[in-house]
Amino acid sequence: MLDIKAWAKYAVEWAANDPYGFLTTVILVLTPLFLASAVLSWKSAKMIEASEKEQKKKQKHQENIAKAKQLKKD
């Protein structure tokens, strides 16, 4: 089974003995995760913008229909 205390002790000793190597490894491991997060955030923002644009378009359409019905009654 995974011994977390032993792994944490190893990581702390590694960071203390070779800080530049430790930081380099951490940065190399986290960089793809940051890039994936940025891409997914960008895609999410684009989807939200498209959804809001579609909602505005539908609302404007409904308002135009209501105006046309109002003009027919008059």
C-alpha cells in the first residue's frame, strides 16, 4: 500500500537536498495541467458567450413578436 508519510519525507528531503531540481520537476509536471486549464477556461468562456448571444437573440425575437401582435390589435 502507498505509504504517504514515507513519500512526504522523501519529497521534503529531496527538496532540501536539491531545491532547483525539485522545483524544475514540479514546474515540468504542473505546466501541462496549467495549459489544459487555460484551454478549458477559454473554451468555457466561448461557450458562455455563445449561449448569452443566443439568449439575447431569442429575447429580441420574442419582443418583436410581442410588438407585432400589439400593432395587430391596434
